[in-house]
Amino acid sequence: MREKLMVATRGQTHRATSRAKSTHKTGGCDLVQQKDIKCQHTQRTANETQTNMWRGLLILLCCCCCLASCLEDQLQDSKIVNGTVAAKGEFPYAVSLRRSKSGHHSCGGTLLNAGWVLTAAHCVRSANPQDVNVQYGSNIIARNATQLAMVQAIFVHPGYEPQNKHFNDIALLQLQQPLILDALVQPVRLPNAEQMTLANSSVVLAGWGLNATGGVVQQQLMKVQLQAFSDQDCSNLHQVQLHATQLCAGVPEGGKGQCSGDSGGPLLLAGSDTQVGIVSWSIKPCTRPPYPGVFTEVSAYVDWIVATVATAPNNDPATSQLWIGELIVARVPPPLVA
């Protein structure tokens, strides 16, 4: 096996022990129309009930305050455990895939060049191009963002199998108009084909996903450093044989890694702009040990990426360049055959 990088209690009522024919309820007392029956509740009881009610409310209020404080501490810790805020321009290729109607973040992605985005198939397999837009050039996602790109076409890997451990979980988005590249808008580097990621290598995950299962989408781009697992270790930990085109990353003790909303985003070699993985899936709750996150291994799909970009209809030659390894590779669509 090759090694890869990778309360309120209801007030008591006293039941009258009489064969009274009719009963009326007033202020919590059972009033019975018979002379030998008296209301079991007294004013003293009512006062005690009111006192107990206020005591209970005070206790409840104290508990809520303590709980809120604990939750705040946990959320702050979870942000530290799951990652730290990325610096402006640190990941200029990271983009947010949004639902066009609501403007809500749904998945991550990366710019391959001015006209193409790399993401996960499960993020867009049921979407039409008009359902998705791409926010780029900013670490902060917002519904009223101005840097938005429209999608012209979606290319899901033809071999994607969601029921088979998300085999071939990769897709490409062709943008309607090329973006203007600058310091905050740059392409990601692809690994060479079949360049496998070595086990125990340091990798970095970037995304806007939840800070914990049941948490909230992060408004600022986050990052977290992980380690890659070997194929065999990954399969052993998940107790299922994963595909050779998948890689795992996490930390043995758990508590760091991907969560909902990170899907489609990049896993990069630490200290580089080389994307080695695409966030695919993980065991819930997020970052639960001993299960590492599962990613699509990009190196296994470089040829498919190149071919898809080169042969896409209406592709602008200016968006046919891809950064692979140390080279900028130009892929010009082949001439039409008469």
C-alpha cells in the first residue's frame, strides 16, 4: 500500500373526596357546591406557591447565566481548537461557493486560474450554473459582497459515486467572465500528476466551515494545521477500505479538522500554495477521534482537470493556463475536426 500525504411544575390540586355534583375552578382551588366540602387551598398555600415560583425562577436564571458563560468559553476554545484566522491574502485562491438566491455560503473552492474553480462534486452535483455564484478576493464572506462571479458551466467528474465513499468527489466550475488577478486573487498550484502526499507530512486546511458540529459558519477564513495519514492507517481508523484516490488528514487526538461548510475547500502542503486535497467527508460530530477527515487527492485528477479545461465549450484561451508543479502549463483547446 503506497503512503500518501495527506419547567414548570403544574400546581398541585387537591381532589375533593365527595360526591359533589358540580365543580368550578377558581384561582387553582376546586370549589364544590356542597356545604361539607371546603377549598383545600388556603391563602398561605398560595403565598408559598408564589414564593416557590420566584425562587425557582431565580435558580433558573442563575443556571442560564452559568450555562451561557460555559458555552461562550467552549465556543472560544472551539475556534482555537479548530483553527485560527487566516491573514489577509494568505490564501488568495480560496473562494466561497454561495447559493445565488439566499447568498448563503455553502462550500469552499479554489481558483485554478482567472476562469476556473476547483471544488467537490457533492457541493454542486444537483446544482444548475445559475444556482451558484462565487465570492472571491476576500477572507470575509458576506451576503452583500460585491466581488461575485457568475458560473457558466459545472463539470462534475463522470465517475462520481456518492454512495461509494464519495469516490471521485471532484468538480470544476467555469466562470462566465475571467477574473482580474491581483494580490488577493491568485491561482492555486496543482501537484504533478501522481505526486503522492507522504504520510505524516504537515498540511493546512483553509475554509469557512462550522467551528463545531451544530456551530456556525465562520465569517472570516480560518486555517488549521494537520498531518497526513497513510492509506492503510486511514482505512484502519475508519474501519473501511478507502479509495487510492483519497487521502486523510487530521490529528490523532482529534479536535482539529474539517466540518460542514468546509467541503470543496483546499488542503495544502504546509508552507506552500500546492493543493493536495479537496475536502470531501468526515465522521460526525466533526473532528471526533480517532477519525481523520477524508479528502479527494488532487494529484490523481490532474489529467482530468487539464482535459476538462482544454475541451470545455466556449473556453477563453486566456483561462486555459494551469499552474502545475513548477510550471505554468498552457492548455489550448484542440482544433475542431471537420
